Amino acid sequence: MGKNARVTDNSAGPHLPPYAELVLELVDRIPPGRVMTYGDVAEYLGEGGPRQVGRVMALYGGSVAWWRVVRADGALLPGHEQRALAAYRQEATPLRGRAEDSPRVDLRQARWDGQ
């Protein structure tokens, strides 16, 4: 994920774009063991789309539980598979498929609706 730190204190430096703040605040609310897709996040917020959410996560998502935002097919984030898999195991996130064969998040069980 992005190396930029999330800035929330007025005295700490520049603010994040408003949409980025909304995305990161929602990601902070996703419970351990649950996930939302990029599209779910955009739909919940009522603005943007999966690509905009993905851009926010790529630039600013390093300070939140980025592994809780997944692709629509549940596939692990390319380049971050091992870190994501370790987090999913620690949080008991439902997965499908074997770890050796590119597991995916089981969206039927793990998807969070924001409630």
C-alpha cells in the first residue's frame, strides 16, 4: 500500500482530499475478519467508483487495515498476498481455496455491509 501517512491533525501538515478521508474513515470501521470490495466502499459512500477507492487505498491506505478492502472476486492484492494472508489468518477472515493455490476471501461469508 502507499507509504504516505494519514494526516488528521490540522497542525501536522496538509489535509487529505475529502474523498480520501471518507474512504479511510469507512475502512477504519470494517470489523476484523470482515471485508468490503472497492465497489462496496464506493456504493456505501454514494460517490466515486471502485477505481477511485483503489487510488485512495494505493496512495493513503497504509495507515488503515488495507487488507479489508478487496477486489470483487476476493483475490488477494497483487504484491501483498503474503501480508494480506497473514492478516486474514490472524483475524479469522473466511477464505476459499488452499493457501498454496492463491486463496481468495470468501465474500459470501466475509462481506460487511457497513452496519
